[in-house]
Amino acid sequence: MITVAFVVFDGFQSMALAAMPVFEYANFSAGETLYDVRVLSEGGRLLRASGGLCVGTEAFDERVFDTVIVVGGDAILEQAPEAVLDYLRAGVKTARRTASICSGAFVLAQAGLLEGKRATTHWAYARQLQERFAGINVEADRIYVIDGSIWTSAGMTAGIDLALAMVEKDHGADLARSVAQKLVMYHRRAGGQSQHSALLELEPKSDRIQSVLTYAREHLDQVLSVEQLAEVARLSPRQFSRAFRAETGQSPAKAIENLRLETARQMLERGRLSLDQIALATGFSDRRRMREAFLRTFGQPPQVIRRSARSEMSM
């Protein structure tokens, strides 16, 4: 059985505990207790989260945990309680892995556990983390990063992806997929995936443009001309292009390319299809055009992104 400790403190962000059900549902899906999860704090008292939720905790003691996860919260950006830092410094020597969710990376950094490491945090805090702790290689646009025994994740929901990656590492992809399904997640995002979503960045204001984006997402393997998209929107091509740019800030062509890139990257990181198959499925027509688009946007060819995702999961 794998023991997991979530480390919390006064004013922690309660959403960080959304990762806990991943281990609960892993037990449920497996039909046995694979994980024993505890919530720990200094003193083991009832703690109040930033949103008002109160959580009962157990006190720090000499127990050894396989996995130690420190949560985030504005309360610890400047200075985490010394007892928390001491606990993490001691725990990292015995735990198989030590992790953070969101701004919990600041706690690991304050404890000296990220020096010389690759790490991530919520994109809004990434620059601050890098400026304060120059010895960290902050990868600001990653869902989660694994560097040896240290795991760090981005914003709160990325903690769920981090926990699913742990389940996959411990017990295989099938169990992680089953847990994701029970949590009604579309799929487990790979660590190298961007924190930003092409659809979220577009944020269309009307149902008309939203329906076009939905149609495009479902037909990426087809040629998606302005004329075809305008027909879906029931507008003339000129009216459609003007309305689309006004609502999204992008041209239809640029938005469609971003959707193709995001989907292709997700497929690469899941690693089940060849580059040629992915290029066809996402509408790039061939791997050369897909490679050119990846280099323009990500600065890396598809093969490098796939290798990075595979090496991360093999750690």
C-alpha cells in the first residue's frame, strides 16, 4: 500500500485538495486499498482554508510516507511556517517522491528542495518564483514537471493531472484512465501540455461563433475554409471573418491552426499514434506541415515533444 501525505497550513487553498479523490477512486476502481491518504499539519488541528472550508488534520510525526504533497495558497508565498519547511526537508530524505500543487512550489523552494531543479507553478506566479529563486529552472507553461523525486504542478486543477500521473506511474495507464473517467475528465493531461487552452483564450461571446469553434474542433481532419465556417455561422464570409475577429481577437485561420496544434500536441503526449496519423487526424495533411507549425509555435519539432513526455513518465 502506498501512503500519501497532503501537507496543509492556515489559509491554504482548499481547491488543492481536489487531487485527493484521485487516490480514493484508484482504490475504488482497483477494488482494494492501493493508497492510504492523510492530511497533515503542524499541531494536527482543525485548519481553515482561504475560502472558509475547515479541514481536520493529523500532526506531523515520525511516520514515513511514500508520497508527500504540499498544497498551495497565498498565505505561504512570502514565508511558509518553519515547521512545514522542516517537515519537508526531513521527509524528502525518506519519501519516494515529494510534490507541490500550484503555489506550493514556493514552499518547496523555501525548503531548498528545488535548487538546481526543473519546476513549475501557476502561470501567474511563475515569474515571481523565478525571480526569487534564481537556482530553479522554472518551466512556466507546463501542467506539471517531474525532476527526479520532485514533482511540481501548475494551478489547482493541474494537481489532479499530477495525481493521475502518479497513479499511472504506480499502477499503469488503465487504472489512471479508469479514475479519470470516474472523475468525468476528458483525458489526463500530460505534463508537457500548456497551461493555456486555445478554446479558453478565444472566449467567443456569441453562440454563433461558439458553434463554429465546436464544429471546427469536431472536424479538424477536414479542410476548414472561411467559406465553410461562415456557412456554419450562417453569415457571409466577410461578415463571419469580421465577427470572428471582433469576438476572439484572432483570424479564423489562426484560431483553427491553434486548435490543430493543441489537439496534435495532446495526441503526441498520449503517444498512441504515429506522426503521420496525427498530422492527418488534425488536418495538417502531412508531417512536414505539422513540423513547421510546431516549430513556429512551440520552438520544438513534434518528435522532441513526444520524447519529453515519454521520458517524463519513465522517471
